[in-house]
Amino acid sequence: MSRRSWASGIVALALGAALAPAVAAEPYPSRPIRIVVPYAAGGATDLITRVVAKDLTASLGVSVIVENHAGGGGTIATKMVALAEPDGYTLLTATNGPFAIGPAIYRNIGYDPIKSFAPIAYLAGAPDLLVTRADLPVRTLAELFAYAKAHPGALNYGAGAGTPANLIIEWLKKKAGADIVYIPHRGGAPATTDLLAGQTQLGIEILAPLLPYVRERKLTPLAVTGAQRSPELPDVPTLIESGFPGAAFIAAFGIVAPAGTPPAIVARLNQAINASLGSDATKVTLKKIGFESNLGTPNDLARFIADEMARWAAVAKITGVKIE
């Protein structure tokens, strides 16, 4: 081989090595994406995730699969996603529970809500509805707490540990000075099942899953947790109207990825999610199940998470809830 041919070969090899990553790089997305829901199937987080996942499957051209991993008030699945490969193929539906409440009540959750994740998009928020079984002789929140004081320890409620539902009722118990027993559940759907079966007497969940049972008079609505009454139940007061000033709480949901996910992928997902939330069909669907969407940037979600962490930390301090 001549010196010139040898040199040309070296140059070709060098160019090939330099170009190899560009040639090998796959367009995003090129395979299925999974969105991890940190609670059991059938609850609020699961409902909204499946609505958006269906739209993303159509717009991104790949399957977007929803996986439920309940436990630890959402912290187990959240930690799992924090440790996942930051390639845009493992996402998480973030909620107030593991992101805002978890850091305040768990000794070591194994992740940082700010540093461990790349915010992608806010999905929606929804107030909760506080209900009792219809056979309980109460029709208002005041009557509930009067009954609880007259029968200490006789009432119980179910909710996921460390979830907004858990903290809201514990906060109300502290404010009212009532003894109501907490029964841990793996999420809102299992808690509602036990409520209907008579295993518990008090429950809290977003309006949509509870509304059919309210209309069938199996459950009695006591109060909504939002700042305003629900159009679906205009006669049901808010917590504020029921004698708890400043008590306005919503269940909030967003999509995040592990920290280090490339900005281009974050931008692509943000665009696709906002397109889903902005469509007329999705707006109608979300309204039917009690959600109000809000389009925004990844930075908007980051600011919201920081605000929620401060807000729920104050609530957690009042309740005194701590989980090892």
C-alpha cells in the first residue's frame, strides 16, 4: 500500500468514526414510551394519564403505554422513574403527593422533586369531593365532625398514604378536633371500593368517580375542596364555606422525565401534550371527569412544583403526619 493510500484510509476511518453517532442516532420517538402512574388503576391520576396517552399515541406515532406502580404514597414509582434512563422513553405522571407532600413527611424518599426530574408539561387540576356513606346520619361537614366527637374512633376513612386526600382529612381532623381513624389504601380507586362496601364511612376523591354514586344516593357529598363550588354539584359547599378559612386544595397532575433528558425531547413532548390538552375533544373529555387543563411550558411546571412543595409542607406540619 502506498503512503498516499494509507493516509487516505486513515482519513476515511476517522470520518467514519465521527459520523457514526449521527448515523446511528434514532429519531425520537422510535419505540414505545411508558408513562408510569404512581397509584392504582382507576383513580384520578390513572384517568387523566390514559386520556393524554391515547392522544400521544396518535400524535407521536408510537405506542404510549400506561403502567401503574402503586405504593408508598406514590414515592416508590417516583423514585423508580428518577433512576430511569433519561432518554424520553420513561415518563412519570407527577402529583402533589410524591412531589409536594412526600418530601415533607418521608424521612428519606430517595429523590429530589426539583433536581431529580426534568419537568415537561402541566396536565390539569381538579378539586376533591368529601363524601360519606348515605347510611351515616350526617348531611354536612359540621354534622360529620359533631358525630365524630360524639363517637370517637367509630368512623374511619381510606386514602393513599401521603396523598393529598390523606393530608386534607388529617388537616380537617386537627382543625375540628375530631377522632377519625385512617385506613391506608393503595390509591383513590381501592379506597372508594371499600367505602361503597361499608369498610369505611368517609372518603375523598375527585368528583368524577364519585358522582354516579352521589346521584344514586349511595354517597352523601359534604364539601368540595376547591375555591369554588362545582357546577356538577352546585348545592354542595366548599370547605371554606363550611367553616375552614383558607382551605382550598386541588389535586394537580403533570408529566416529568428523569433529570438529564435532552431538551429537544422535553420540547417535543411538551408540544405534543399541549396539543392534546388544547384539542376540543380532549377538553370535553377532561371536563366530564372533573379536570381543568392548563397549557404551559416546562418552566411553568417547575414553578408550580416549587409552589406546591411550600404549600403542602405547611399543611403537613399542621397535621403532624410522618412516615418512616
